[in-house]
Amino acid sequence: MDFSFNRNVMVLLVMLVEFHGSEAWLARYYTPEMFGYWSFLLSLPYLAAMACSALEFTYLRWSGWIEWTFWIGLTMCTIGEAIRKLAWVTARNCFSHQIQKKRRENHTLVTTGVYATMRHPGYFGWYVFVVGTQVMMCNPICTVLFLALGYRFLSVRIPIEERHLTAMFGNEYANYRNRTPAWLPGIP
């Protein structure tokens, strides 16, 4: 095993522990009533995708590109994580891991901070982060897989969430939606 292999694995592990640990911590801090094992965001499909990633990195070494893809992927992970955590800190108790179907007490429509320029910064940050993990590991097959599956997940989830937000906030959300882009191609 060479330096790049060990470095990539260690950095990925640190990034994943930080990402999932901070997700759970923020959920516990801002929305303790919704905290549970799901707050770590470790679903079976996600874990299966990460297992595929580990297999590709270990057995299909695309080492010719490993150095520059590592730095591009690390940058993507860092930017994605920063945007997602900015969304949490801006929305506070209005951010959750579960789609809200009813308006909770103290639930307001957040349109300031990162939400002023991007309609779904939490989703956008997550998407950039998970795709970045695969670029960082120089996994071209899993990069395409994570791009496709992440997009599929968001293209189903966001319209459902937006229907509920429209029901909860009416014209206020409709106006916000019309003036603020999602920054996710193909998601209006």
C-alpha cells in the first residue's frame, strides 16, 4: 500500500465520521424531539453504496489520477459540508432530517443567510459532499453511481418537501420558490 492509498482512506474516514457525527449532534442540539438513530444518516442504501465505493477503491485502482482527483474531491467535500452545516445553523430548529408534513410550533420559513441564494442548501451540500467522496477516492464508477442515485433521491424528495412547504406557508413559500433557485440542475 502506498502513501496515496493510506492518505485517501484516512481522510475519507475522518470526513465521514465528522459528517455523520456532526449531523447527529446538530439534530440532538436543534431538534432533540426528533433525534434518533436516523440522525446519523446511515441508511442501508447509503451503506451499500459506500461498500461499493470501498470495493472500487481497493480492487479497481485508478491510480493514474489519484493525486489531483484527491484534492478536487476533498475541496468538494469541504464545500458541500460547509454549505450543509451553514443551512443547519441558519435554519436551527426549522431544519430536520425528516420531511415535515405539518407546521411545528416555532416553525418559520427561513429565507435568510444561505437560504437567500439557494432554496435547498442542505440537500445541495449533501449532494456535493457525497459525490466529492467518490472523486476524492478516484472512483469513476462510484462517482457516476453517486451522481445518479443522489440525483434520483433529490428529484423525488424535493418535490414532496416543496408540496408540504407550500401547504404550510402558502404564498410566502410560493414567492420564495419563484425568486430563489435550487442550484440543482433539472430541479425547478
